[in-house]
Amino acid sequence: MTVREPRATDEERVTAPVGEAGVEREELPLDVRVEFWLETFPWFPAFSAGFGAFLLGYVGLFATVVAAPLSLPEGDLPIRVGFLFYNAHNVVVTGVTTALPDSVPMTMDYLPLVGDPLLYRFLPAVVLTVASALFTFVRVPVRRSTTAAVATGAAMGTGYVLIALAGTFVFTLNVDNVLYQPSRAGTMLYVLGYGLLCGVCGSLSGQVAISVVHRT
């Protein structure tokens, strides 16, 4: 005769710490699971991780530009590297001048000026994915949880796009009466897409790493 172990009640499983056996594979009602994640997920640290991933990506790109000088226009290097960083997210840098009738919009794209544009496009994605994986490994140590991955991607993606939107006011350049700055609409669309996709993929990768560690 097979003896079954007693199963934890819904209340016991909801109050169990994230990462303990059963929590990531619970069979709870949807509303209970949503309440569980809203109450227990480390939202603010995830937002902060998104902030940090953006800053780290920019600093990494700046170090790369300094170590291997690119043919960027001279002057205002921090701003121009910022433009390149936004270009790597597919965000167009636009310029508007009031010196001409009806305001003439222009764009600025530094990716064609670098030796390997694909490499620079991958840089922010890699940084964000690794940051999400590390965050999951340290702060949300669960295995096989799509909910945790989506929550991590949403939180980090939100933090990532918020600091990117703030950066559109910082990375501005006035050249010959033309004010250049990253497109805010493009930032909302592409940077948020980067944040969500890479955040979820990174979290899933972190969960795989957790599973491997637990097997050893």
C-alpha cells in the first residue's frame, strides 16, 4: 500500500519563503498565486537592478570606446557615447532646429561608424540578460517558475526604461542650432522591449543555473 505524505495547505504554501520546494510548482488558484507574488516578490530591488543594468551597459560601452577609439565626431564624448548606446537599442537620435521654417527634423546614427555594429547591438542585451540571471540567482532562487521570470522581466524592464527615459533629457547636444536627443517614443518602444525580453530570458537562465546547483 502506498502511503502519501500530507500536502501543505494553501495558507502554508503561500506563507512559505520563495524558493522552497513546492512554491514554484504550486497548484494554487490563480488569485492566490497573484497575491503571493505581489506580496513576496522583491519589486524595488528588481527596479534597482534595471537601473544598474542600464548604467553598467553605458559604462561598459564608454570603456570600449575609450579602449578602442571609434570614428565618432570629436567633442562631447560622453554624450556621443550615450547616443551610440541608444542607437544600439534601435533608438533614433533626432534633431530639431528652430532656425529654419517649420522646424526641420534630422536623425543621428553612430552605428555605421563603428567597426562591428552587431557587437554593439548585442552589448546592452547581454548586460541586461546577465544582470537578470544574477538577480534571479541571488534574490529569487526558484526553479521552473514562469511567474517569477515574468515578474523579474517586468520589474527590471520597467526600471531599465525609466532610467533610459530620464537619460533622454541628459544626453542632449546642440550643434549648429540643432538640438539632438534620443527619441522618447523610440525609447519607450525599443528599450522597454529590450528590458522585458532580456529580463525574462535572463531570469529563466538564472533558474536553470539554480537547478544545476541544486543537483550537484
